[in-house]
Amino acid sequence: MVKDARMIVIVGVGALGSHVALLGRNLAVEYKLIDFDRVEQKNTLSQFHTRMGLGRNKAQALAQGLQGLFGLKVEAVPHRLTADNAEALLGGAALVLDCLDNGASRRLVQGFARAQGVPCLHGALAADGQFGRVIWDEHFGIDDEDVEGQPTCEDGEQLPFIGMAAAAMVQCVQDFLKDGTRRSLHLHPGGVVAVT
């Protein structure tokens, strides 16, 4: 197991991040979930959020769901990640999982991870759900969304692909925690390709 891999911070708990938290629930780690957004009805189609969480902060609603369903104690941070609070919110992480959907926030995560030497695994989904990436930071290039605020996989049609991407991300985390292996992947609805 990787030394001191106790705190995993998931930044962004929408389509990808909420399913990563769900599928990673059995890992012997502590989780911190960071997301400023609120659960909307449309989120229940593609995210691991329920109608009971409607109107609530996503990080808090997900933490409560994981506590209620599985007994997990998860720290929820209901704030937007900014340059002013990145150290406070990401500090203490043994591993950061970037599950964001915009370039500006990804740059904050990447900048912090690189400056602090914290391992960072990025997960990214195309807005149409036809392509995904699970890439370690040293190989990750940030793409900005075509349109600012562009929704990702909102209608639920791509839920199986979102689940596939989340499962791939959790498997990469498991491998890393076990022996330090850093596998990066490209995904499409028909399969997974290892990135070397």
C-alpha cells in the first residue's frame, strides 16, 4: 500500500465524482468531497444523487447518502474551489481526484497538486458521453469546455458510460493504493485503451 494514503479528496461530485465516491466506498481511506453546486432534478438522471437531496449542496447530500446507505463518514465541503482557498481545501490530501467539468477549476487543482507534490488523478468526460479520460497529472492536458458552463451528460442517456468511467477511475485508484501503479486510460462506449 502507498505510504500515508489516508485522505482522498474528490473535487466535483457530479456525474463522474458522485459515482467514483459510490464505487470507491470500500477503499480503506477517508474521503473529503468538495463541490459548491446544488442538486437539481436533472442531476438525478446521471448522478448518484436522489430526489431527497434536491436543493441541497451536492457534497453534503452525497456525504449524507454515503453515511445513510453504507455507514461511511465523509467530510463534505460545500464551497467553490478558488485560488484563495485551495490550500485550505486540498491540504492534507494523500491523493486528489479531479472530477471537475471546467478548465479553470482543473487548473487550480493541477497547480496545487504540482506545487505540493500531491498525486492527482484526473477524470474527464466529453459533454456527449462518447469519450472519457482517466489520466494521472503528469500526462494530463487540460481542455476547456466548448461553451462556459456546458452541462456534461445531463439527460441520463450516458449513465452506463459514466459508470464505466467511474469504475475505471476507482480501479486506477486501487492499483495506486496497492503498489503505486499509475495507469492512465482513454475510454469510449465500446471499450478502454491504456495510455502509455
